[in-house]
Amino acid sequence: MPFCSILTHCKVRNLLWYNFNMKMNDEKPLTFLGFDYGTKSIGVAIGQTITKTAQILTTLKAIDGEPNWDEIGELIKKWRPDAIVVGLPLNMNGTEQPLTEKVRVFIQEMKSHFHIPVYPEDERLTTVEARAELFERGGFRSLKKKAIDALSAKLILESWMKK
């Protein structure tokens, strides 16, 4: 593939990563929203490039996989992210699972609604990691669905920022 095609193909991602890795004094810090999509609930986290860490924001309700776009719009208006990262569910062998196509539709709808770059991020084992972390903090009582989804969003976003 010619260099210019590669550059065009990766242009947005490369520019974002260039900004992501700039010194703090040279460029403004970037902010990202991370989403862990589910058909009943969607975990949300916020992250930034200063420390390359994320924090849990909230868990939104979804009805049959359809989020409340106004709620997502309010989060975007409030936090003004430079990009959005959405967890992409894959099987351990890298193949897609039934939820993967719904997530791809969600990503396309995010792009259409908000005109912000949206990046998928492999979310394999984030739910397992989130459950383990929550259990360690508070035992079985802490293993609530909302908490798991929100922490999964945080882990997905941090994983993406560390690449």
C-alpha cells in the first residue's frame, strides 16, 4: 500500500495520537468519554491525557439496546470530549459475538448524532476485571450491574489511552 494511502487511512487516528502524546505545555490536554454498551445499561467513564487515567461517570439505561440519546448528548455537552471510545465485545479467539453488531450500530449512531470521532476498543475480559476489582473492594454486595458497567467503561477507556 502506498505511503499516502496508509497516511490517509490512518489520518484521524494518527493526528489524535500525535496530540495525545504532545507535551502538556505544547498542546491542550485531551478529554475522552468511554462507553461500555449493553442492551439494558451503558457504563460511561471520562478520561484525559494529563494522567492517562479515567474515572467512572455514570450508568445510563437502555431499552432493548436503544439509549436515551438526550442523556448522552448532555454528557457530551458537559464534558466536551475530543473523542469517544466504545468497548467492542469479542470472543476470546477474536471472533465477533451477537452483541458486536449492535455495538457497531451504536458506534455509527454516535458518529451521526454528535460528529465526534468514535473509536472501538477491544473489551475482552473487562467485565471479569471489573467484577474482580469490585469484589475485592466490597465483596458480593458491591457486584451491582451498574457498578460493573461503569467500571468496565473506565477500564475500556484506560486500555485505549495506553496504546
